[in-house]
Amino acid sequence: MIASSGPVPPRSDPPAGPPAGPEPAPAHGTLSLVGIGPGAGDHVTPAALAAIGEAEVVVGYTTYIKLVRHLIAGKEVIRTGMTEEIGRARAAVERARAGSKVVLVSSGDAGVYGMAGLVFEVLRDLGWRRGDSPALRLIPGITALSSCGSLVGAPLGHDFCAISLSDLLTPWPVIARRIEAAASADFVIGLYNPASGRRTKQIVEAQRIIRKYREGTTPVALSRAPIASWSTSSSPTSTTSATTRSACSRR
């Protein structure tokens, strides 16, 4: 042991670093609800194209994902089938809450028989408030009803309404009352989701109700996939008959 009789130098502590800051905030994701229009590339808005281009994750029904496949190369894609709308909405919200830039695509306008309503229900159940993650954007699109109307003239030039014949989420008696009210009030009626492989009686019943108030010579536009191709040179398909003055369009 070596002893020293001299003064002991003071201990030198290392210099203090900067004060510890707060924990980094969780990533703030973005969820864009995008309407891609009735199916043709030239009917997609610039805002919708920009939102899809910025996205890291794209969620949608399989058919709609196919329509935008040339826009989503290199992105993560979540696709689901028919009747899986709630699962799509939840998947989109979960990925966006985790910090991703997510686009959820719908045909037509996402707020017209599209995915926007279900997304708001999912967010409500989570207690989401404006300013929370994810940030929410709604990008409007051309609706099937306006697209169908453009093929036959100007049927929506005065008062009109849209009614979905799908009773998956709405009981048929409620739908029937709405048809009765619209027909008796002389609205131009746009019928969405008129029939499917398992659902064929609703359109027949709708015609029966409407014919109580309309002449048999009332013009009708029946349109199936009015703008069916992404190609700008596609030829729209429509047929016309005369029964109820309704525009029947595919979702």
C-alpha cells in the first residue's frame, strides 16, 4: 500500500449529458378512404391517384384491388372477398393506428354505399377522437349513380334518391318502406345492389311497389358495370326498358 501525506484531489465526475427528453410519440398513421369511381381510369380523380401513390398499405375488396393493381406495385396489399367489409375496415384501421400510411379503396365514392361508414363505426368503438391516430382523410369519387345517369341523358336533373336493395345490413321491411315513400313522392330512384346470385326477389318486389305509382311507360335505365374497364377507350354497356323510372346500378 502506498500512502500519501499530500492533499487528496477532488474527484472529477464525467460531464453531464443533455437532460433526458420525453419518450418519442408513437407514429401517427394516416387512413385515406378513397373512392376510385365507377371503374375507368379516366374517371379516377387526381386526389385519389395521389393518395394511392403515397400509401404504404392498400386495403380493398379483391375486385377493386385488381382495378388499381398497376398503381400499387411494391406496396403491401390486404385484399378480402365479398361480405368481409367489417374485416377490411378493421384491418385498415389497425395498420393506420400502428403508424402506416393506409388507403382503403371503394368503388364509386367511399361514402356512398362504400367503406366510410364502417370505418367510422370501427373508430367509434375504439374511442377515436379527431387528432388521434390515425389521421383520417376522405377522398370523394364519381358515384355509380352519376355514371349510369350519364349514359342515358340527365335523369338526375331534378329531385332523386338512392336506395340499396341489399338486406344484408338493413331489414327488407325498412327497404320496402323507403321504396314506397320515394315512389309515392315521385322521386327519380337509383336502385343500388338490385340482385345477386342468392338475392333475386328484392328487385321484383321493388318493381311491384313502384308500379303502384308509375305508368308502365316510365323509362328505366338498367346498367351493369357501366364503365367496366380501366382502359380509357372502353365502351360502356347499358340497356334500357320502360317500367319504373329507376337507375339500377352495380355497387
